[in-house]
Amino acid sequence: MANTSDRSKRTDVNTLGEFGLIDHLTSGFELRQPSSIKGVGDDGAVIDNGNMMTVVSTDMLVEGIHFDLMYSPLKHLGYKSIVVNLSDIYAMNAIPKQVTVSIALSNRFSVEALEELYDGIKRACDYYKVDLIGGDTTSSPKGLYISVTAIGQVEKDRVVYRNTAKAGDLICITGNVGAAYLGLQLLEREKQLYLSNPDIKPDLEEQDFLVGRQLKPEARKDMIDVFKKSGLQPTSMIDVSDGVASEIFHLCKQSKVGAFIEESGVPIHPDAQMMALKFQLDPITCALNGGEDYELIFTIDPKDLDKVKYLPDIYIMGEIVPASDGIKLHTKGGNIHDLSAQGWKHF
Amino acid sequence: MANTSDRSKRTDVNTLGEFGLIDHLTSGFELRQPSSIKGVGDDGAVIDNGNMMTVVSTDMLVEGIHFDLMYSPLKHLGYKSIVVNLSDIYAMNAIPKQVTVSIALSNRFSVEALEELYDGIKRACDYYKVDLIGGDTTSSPKGLYISVTAIGQVEKDRVVYRNTAKAGDLICITGNVGAAYLGLQLLEREKQLYLSNPDIKPDLEEQDFLVGRQLKPEARKDMIDVFKKSGLQPTSMIDVSDGVASEIFHLCKQSKVGAFIEESGVPIHPDAQMMALKFQLDPITCALNGGEDYELIFTIDPKDLDKVKYLPDIYIMGEIVPASDGIKLHTKGGNIHDLSAQGWKHF
């Protein structure tokens, strides 16, 4: 009988990390179809369809890893599972048009629970104007697994990749970061209190902003319209799912460049600032390594500075530099040190 | 704190069945994008991309539900996970071009185990000439979950749906059925023996054909070429994943027709015939309800009979009739009774 455990050589997946593992497993695969323009390694894959490019992105959300049903209402979870995938499509400067949703669930979930989940999925589909066109529903021995694939479209000359930033480009971000992470800390704290004493009423301190950023994030659909209207073509783009620092690392690695980030240029919401201090955390660490903010980080040619300078919601947080200059953070205190990317390690 | 178990009304998902559940959950969703041609309800969804249609299909494979690593080598599992999705694309008369693969796995899996899985995925990609363009790899608290999305292309006027069969059409199938199910019975028998006494050496009775049909099925890529070369446009098509009877029910329900199936027209391999008798099972029941054969069932206009009559591998197993005539099986013994679709109930 085949068995996965009785092999002589056994390398733990932890040794490679999520991105190292994907690189390792997919390195032998080539793109041979003329229509396959971009494969593994960006927010989405790109398929040539004549006049338009089709952009495809897929994500798997796992109970106990990506979400906790103790504090994630199923409706919010359904909404978020769509949004995180749409965010990847926007990060290619494309407009999402369709999604498929596959779900594996244990018999602990009722039809009513699933209705709530699909209500959230429907609300996201309505708001972002995407169609649910397919999927799969199956049972799972334990837990809830949600796999979403989003499909979008973009004009051939407007698709934006991760690997096209150039030294001298300005690094921009579409909004504040760190709040989703602090929302999660707050929810986790109340969960622990509740588990130790179920009579305690959870106190989320009316932190609707922080909790909302965690439980019901939005993708920056509006920015893709703004880019088009203002005639701005970012030189590269990525969305903030794992954390600003981690995304900057991806962008620099793929573009073979370095980056110089100004701490003062990283936008942090006052509520996030306050909550970080309350948790005795460094606000900038939360902002750079927190993740799940679903803002867009993009780079622009400096000649396009006028096009973004007066736009609301866009912050310039640094500059692309030659790879040899490394990836550095210039702190408010005037120090310069290496940026460290913790991101989210799932393994 | 939110909780999925403390609701007043609780309907077990078993009460609806897999297809009923999908229908129920997706009934409120509309297609609003002009490019969304076909949504939930066929083998794949169809997106209009100008000259060509893009066909999308997705499937989730769950350890303990769809596969058992006691007897599924990971390489075969990787191969099969791609093939079952490509089969859905072929069932739309389309050619698959790209796949995405998302995986959730527990820490019991080593890098070497994943390499085997991806080796199988790569072999399928090579053989069927599809590109792996994306995916997600994450951890799971327990077990292995594989979610594959396949993307294909077809000329606008050649796409074939499930809901376009007409009374008078002939029902064809591309090969023998029931063998994959009997291969599974054999593997399950040996697993039980092994579990009761690990010293017993598994005896698969050199049933390479049956075991191969279960562990390493192939999709009927060749038939799509044959259809094109012979100028044959099926009037409807579906692939055999859940079982012939179940697929005939889908096709009839969607096309609003009935069917008359000749038992003598359902091809059964001699090895399957023999093994069914050995297991004291009715061969025709295995053939009609077994599933996982990944043959194609398609209907043709009777005027196209000459185009298929002399083709190898195509069997005519019945006729589409008006809905009012029901869905019947004409047995070899001369009896006519209602066809029953057990299919695979995952819930």
C-alpha cells in the first residue's frame, strides 16, 4: 500500500516557506501555449485573448489557518473570500468579471450556515459587479475550505506586472495599512477571554474601523478607474495581502531592483496607531508586516508625479533604487536599516 | 462570538444532495456581465472573448472523500486531479489550455511527497499540452485538499452544452464504463485486508486495466479532434464523472427531454464484467452508476449517424425521447423500467 510517511528522505515544508515551496514545485513547468503570457509568480496569470488579456487569480482559504469562525461571521467570510481574489485582479490593472467558488465543508455546517456564506458571496458579487459562473461543493472530513478563482479582463497595453519597476520610480500606496492586523489582534484577545470565561461579553471597544478592515475588507476597484481616467500607467503593481514589506520584497525580487522606503510615507490610521500602542506594538511594524489590508502598492515613472500628487488616497512612500542598494527603511528617527519582511508564513 | 452551531433552524446538507445544494445556493445569482455566456449548471462555464469562447471548469478533491492515500500514489493523484478537470473542458467541445492548482496540506506531507504530486501534475500538463499558470499553496489543519481550475478555448459556433439535446437525437458514449468503480472496489477490498493484517501482501489480481481506470484515468482529448475532423457537431455533451445514469439525468433535466437507454448498448469491458460477478454485483449497475470513467456522453442528430457509425470507440446506447416518456432502461431481458441515478453522493 502507498504511504506518505514511510519515505527515507523527508524534508519539512517549513524549511522552504510558502513562496519558496511554490517556486520549488513549479520550477519545472514551462509555458508552451502561445496564449499563456504570464504564469506563476504575479498576482494573477495572464492569457492572451486577442484584443484583451484575461487575468486569472486563485486563492484557498482554510478554516483554522486563514479564518476563525469564532469571530468571523459566515456572511463576512463569504464577502472577504471574493474580495481577496478580486484584489489580485485589480493588482494587474484589470477588471474582474467572473468568479468560481469551490467549497469543502464538514457536516457540522447546516444549509442555513451555507446560505449565510453565499449571501456574503452574493453581496460581494453585486458590489463588484462580477458573476458567479461555477464551482464545486463537496464534503470535508473536518473544517471549511473555500477556493475562489477570479477572472478579469484588461486591454493588452494596460496590464501591469510585478517585474517591471525601474530604479528611479516612485513607490505609491492607495491607503493606510496595519489596521487589519490590529483588528485581528483585538478579535484574538476577545476570543481568548471568551474561551477562558464564556460569561464575559466581548469588548471590541467600538473599534469598527479596525475590526471592519479585518473582517470585511474592500478591494481598490476605484483605483483602476482612477488610473484609466487620469491616463496613469503604473510601472508595476501588487496588492497588500501578506504585508507591505513582504510585497515590496516580491516586487523588488521580480523587478531585480532595490527600494528605499520612508517611514513617514507609510500611512497609518489614527485608530491603528492608538491600538498598536495599547498592545505595546510598534505601529510601523504593524503597518509594514501586518497584511490583509488589500491596498495597492504601485510604482510610477517620476514624470507621472503630477498625475498622482493631487489624487486623494495616494501616498508616496518611497523610491525604487538599483538592486545593489538593497531594500532599506528610512525611519522617522533618521536611521536607515534593512527592511525585514516577515509577511505571513502559513507553514 | 459568532458560532455556526447555535442556530435555531438547522437543515442538514444531506437533505438537498450535492446538486440540489448547488442549485439552492446559487439560485439567487444572475449573470450580468455581457461576456458571461454560461454560468453554473454545465461541465464548464463559458465566457465570450470575441472570436473564441473561454471555458472554465473547477473541481475540489478532498482526502478521505475523493481519494485515499492508502492506495492512491501521489503521482497518480496529481495526474488524476488535472485529468478530471480537463475532461469537463472537453465535454464542452473545447481544448484546455491552462490550469491553476491550489493545494492545502497538513504538516504530515513532506516536500518529497509534494514533489511526487507535482510530478503527476506535470505529466498530465505535458501529455494534454496545458500550462500550469497559477495557484495557491497553504497549510491545512488535517488532510490534503486539491482545487484545480481548467481554462480552455473553443470557436464560438462549436461549443456544446448539456441543455440542447432534442427528442430523436441518438445518445452516444466514447468507451466502456464501470471499470473505474470496480477498480475502486478491488483497491478497497485490499485496503481492508491490509488494515486487518498488515503482513498480507495486497493482491490486485493483475487487474491493471481496472486499477488503472480508477487511479490514472485519461480524458477523451482525442474525441474533440475526431469531432472536428469528421465535421460532427454533437447536439449536447457531458462527461462521465458521477456515473452514466446520473449524467443522463443531468442532460435530460437541462434539455427538458427524456431518454431511452438500451442495456445492450452500454459498453462494459470484459475485465469489468468478470470482476462485477466476482463481487456479486450486477455489471450493468456498475456500468450505469459507477462513475469516474471520464468517457464522454454526447447526442447527435440522426442525420449525422453515418459520421459516427464507423468511428472506433463510439457506441450508440440509446435515444432522446420527449420528456413525457421519462428516462427508461430497456434491459437485455426485454423489460423496460425507470433508470435510477444513484451517482455519487458526497453528503
